[in-house]
Amino acid sequence: MTVQQGVFKEKELRVIVSKDSGYWHLSVSHPTRYPTWDEIKEVRYKYLPNNITVGLLFPPKEEYVNVHKNCFHLWEVKKGKIILA
């Protein structure tokens, strides 16, 4: 599968795929509600490489930005960069 960066329409969802500072980033939004877990999962596996791990991350409160209330962001997590307790 060749991964393409860009803006895509997936049913009612808007999907944006980019590679920022060497990390894959996917945002998924719906115009009137939160995307469901199944929708998020579906676009993750459709639009990002299968051999990476991505997560829904929460930065420190002072760095949190919420431009679109119904948007979620998935960021690539590099091996050795995540701490699991």
C-alpha cells in the first residue's frame, strides 16, 4: 500500500494525512458529532501504514489546542518513545 498525504472524504468524515517532522499524523473529524471508535479505527488502517503504531495523545494542558470540537488526532509513536507503566 502506498500512503498518500492529503485531505480525503470518507463517508461523512474528513480525513487529513500528513507526515510532520518525520512522524505520521492523521486527523479525523465529523461535522456534527465525534467520530466513533470504529470510524477512527477504519480510517487509521485505510490511510496510514500498517507497520506503525499511532496513539491519541494528550499534551500538557497549556499546549492543548482544539480548533474543531469534533476532531481527533492520531500521531505516530516511535518505538522507544512511549512509556507504558
